[in-house]
Amino acid sequence: MRTLACTILSLSLTLAGGCGKGNTVDPATGSNLVGDYSNSDSLSEDDLGFDDEPSDLEDDGSEVEVAALPELPKPAKPVNKCTTRKEGTGKKKKTVKECGLVDPKPEISASHGARTLKGDYRWGMSTKDVFKLLSREIEKEYGEKQTAAADDAMAQDSAREWRAGALQDLKANHVRFKAASKHRWGVSLIQYEYEDDSEEEMLWVKANPTLRKFYFFKDGRLWKIFYAYSPETWPGMDYAKVVEDKFKKWFGVSPKEKVKQDPETAEPLVRYYEWQSSDGDTVRSFDMTAIHGVVGLAVIDAAAEKSIGERLPNVGKDDKFTNTVNDVLGGSDLCYNDSGEIIECKKDE
């Protein structure tokens, strides 16, 4: 069984202002949040049925306009606040006191976290501009590989092969959601994140062995980024622990707890946390580990969502899977049977 590298991405919310252009570097470790493209293995165009419409994306070398953002005030320090509520009825009725940390300025905290996570990406960017930014992250890493291999001809050749493969993968990972293409994303963890035949597209990358990033476009404009973290991103931590120790530090301690219910049975389909930023972002986290083997985190243009409609994952156990999308569903060591259950991968997979 292949060994996963455990990549811990810890975002610091101590960034006070200075977010004008965006920051793609983890301020705590200095690591690049876009991730390591080494060992990138993606689904081929043949696998996904896009032969009839190859991607026309290219990096023509022109500059990508990254709109400056207004400076943010510092995040407020959480304060302890107590509330009371009534429980029971009649003589058994009693008052229950609950205390906990509350963010005095939750939208500011959420903005700091969302800006750090998004980096140079801006809502409304074209598919081509996002492709260029992703391509340039590959070129940057290629330059670092070549510098490190300055005295090693074989390593330099290997770096050139890596660059060509990474750029080819990125181009192959351009998806136009058209029913006629017979794509197979309808059996993946993003199956509820798009609509066929509605002028929607996606670019996705394997950012590192434990993280996939999905960039969604409507009418050629970026409106949502979905991050799928394998549990190995945070070894030994369940979803509740990830929310407390990571997401609440990234986006603030006062998210709203929400639930999506089946309109007919009222059965909960998915529970999630939601943050709203002062920049107009909606941030949501989802526990998708039981079925899809990932922790999901979505950052959304709230204004665009009003016209497009809210799209939430369904983590009910009626989802069906095929082995075609195993590499997309989670970490590189995660495989699934026909019922969507996580199984151990065979050595030759």
C-alpha cells in the first residue's frame, strides 16, 4: 500500500490587513498553500469521456489581473459569553445556562481566513485566467526543482518530465459539464456541485497527496472553490476535532450550525458549519468521511449563489460509485467498492 505524505495546512488568522493581493503562503510554515504537484496522477480524458471536446486553455504569457482588496481590520479576540434557555415543561421546566467563546466580529474573522485560503483567486475570474494562475504555480515549482538540481543532469531531465506531465494533467482536468459528453462526475463527491448543460465548467488539481481542489465556473466566471481533504491531512483527528482546531481558527469561532433535510421525509441529508465574510464569501465545511472519505470545505461567491442556487452535498448512503473516480474521491490510498465503502487499495492500483 502506497504511503501518504501527511500534509498539515495550518492557516493563521493573525494576518492583520495587508491582504490586498492575497496570500497563498501559509504564514505559520511558509509552505505554498497551492500544494505540491509532484506524483500527480489524474483521470485521463479517455476515462472521463471528453475526447470530442478537448480543452482549449493555454497560458499565453499575458498578465492576470488580480483585483486589490480593501484592507481588513484586525480580527477581534473571542470573548466568553453565556446564554440561557428553557428546557422541559410544567414543573420539570428548568433554565439551562450555556457558556462559550463568541466572535464579536465573525464576518471579519471569516474574511481573513477566506482571503488566505483563496490567495490570488477572485470571484468572476475567467476559466483561462484561473488556468494561467494554476499553470504558473507549476512553473514556479519547476524552477525550484531545476535550481535544486543545478549539478545533476538526470534530476534536471526528471524535472522537465514532471513539468510536462503536470501541465498536461492540468489541461486534461478541464471539465465542461455537458450530458452529451457522458462524463462520470455524477458518481463523485462533487456530484451535487454542478448542473449539466448550464454553461458550467470546472478545473481541478491534485494539490498534494491529501488534497484536491475544484474550481467551478458559471458562464466562464469563477464562483466556487471546493477543497477535498483526505483525513490523513490531520492524522488522528476526526471531523469535530478538525473543525475546532483548524476551521474555527481559520474562519472564526462562531460559525452557524446548519442542516439540509430531505423535503419529503425531513431526514437530515447533511449537517454543516457556515461562515459569512465581510467580503461576500460563504464558507461551509462538511463531514464527508463516512461515504466519500474526505472533509469538504467550500468557499463560495455569495452573490453568485443567489442567482445560481444553493448546492449542498448529500452524504446519504444511497450514493453509487465506480472505480473510475477513485483518485478524485480522496487520498491516493483510498479506494471504494460499489456501495461507496472505503476499502484497502490493491498494491497494483
